Amino acid sequence: MSIWRVILSIICPPLAVLDRGCGSIVIVFLLWLCGWVPGVIAALVILNNPKR
């Protein structure tokens, strides 16, 4: 996970997970609409997944 991804996930979480698939984008976007903090946490968890 690069520093640019972390910065992007803090500013706009759905943009940080664009290459992770449609499901990840939808989940992060919905959480981001519920609140900024849940969206950021979800984006960082998805980006930190070692399987991808």
C-alpha cells in the first residue's frame, strides 16, 4: 500500500479502491455516505488486504 493510496483513501475513499472491483467500490461508497470515518476505515482495510 503506497502513501498515495493512503492519502487518497483519506480524501475520497471510493477513488482509492477503484481497481479492487465493483463490490468494493459500492461497499466503500455506501459506508462513505453514512459517514466519513466508516468509509475511510473500510477503504484502508480493503487496501491492506494481502490476498490481492
